[in-house]
Amino acid sequence: MKVGIDAIILGAWSDVDAVKSILDVGSGSGIISLLLASRSSANIDAVEIDPASVKEASENFNNSSFSKQLRIIHSDYTAYANTCKKRYDLVVSNPPFFVDFSFKPKEVSRKNARHSDTLDFEQLCEGVSKTLNPDGKFCLVLPKTEKEKFLRIALQSQLHLQKQMFISPKTKQSANRVNLQLGFNKRKEIQNEYFSIRENDLTFTNQFINFLKDYYIGFD
């Protein structure tokens, strides 16, 4: 599985303050779990349905400096949520994006990672409602076009928007991605943040460099 900028930004943005337990839903290669392990001392469970991705994540975890914090679980998230007795301080996910597109990639691993066939928004939110602590945080990244639909579905599971980051591919362009933090606790004010990845000449913005300099080679 390729490492995308969406996952990197989400892993660096998710709030790990006072977090002792984390669940990474649809972990893929495990990149988000690894980023969160580098930022915290939390124990992290990573749930992944694809066997090849489970193998890749396991290798990445075992070869990292944070291996004692990390555990890969080969499971469908709905099945895991229905049987899991743990509740997590933070649930994080880079979920399937393309809900309504008719074209789908032939490769099964890529298909499952990019489409909602194996985990739709309703299933994701229902799973989070069963695995998140009452005061916990649920962080994910979505295309901006899917935001309102997702928030309507999330409310059915009593998950309320608390914070959001609008992500633009280039300076002065409209955001096409959004990071969301939700939880059971409804806040009076929603915190809004804005983030640009590249300048118009395609170089990375200073904001991007400063935000991710601890994780990218060449940004120090």
C-alpha cells in the first residue's frame, strides 16, 4: 500500500494528549499507527481486513522502534467492534473514500482501501460508537464533498463534530480534503483550521514543512 499525504497529515494532526489507547481502523501499511506511536506512549491496535496489508503492517511494526506499542489485528472492523471489550481514547481512520463512483480498481487491496464496499460510513460510525471511550476522540480524513453526508450519519451514532482542518492542495485553491475530530461530547464552538500543502509553483508550503518536518527526510 502506498503512503499518501492524507495519512501523514492525519497521523500528525490527531490529538494524542493524555491518550493511552488508540485504535487504527483500516490501517493499511500501518503508517498512521507508526506516526501516532512516535508521538505518544499509547498502546495501539490496528485493525485491517486485507491479508497482504496485515503482513506489510506487521513487518513495518516489527521493524520500528515502537514495536512494543503496536499490534496488528486481521479482522473486519464491524466484527471486531461487535466482540471487542476494550474502549479506546482515540479512534483514527483513513476510511474508504469513493462511495458512489462506478469505476473501481481491479486490484482487490487497492479496491478495498479506496471504496466503501467493505466498510461504509454507517458501519464505521456504528463501530466507533462501540469502541470509543465516552470522552474519547474519533479522527478521520475525508474528501470535502463527503463531509456533510458523513456528519449526518455520524449524528445517528451520537458522534458530534468538535474540530476540523480544511486541506487545500495548493495555496489559494479551495480545500478538497478535511480532517475531522468527533466525539460523544457536543461542543459549543467547533475549532476550524486551514492547511495548504503546496505553493502555486508546486513546492511545499512553509506550513506543510513546519508541520511535518519531524517525519519527512529533507525537511530539517
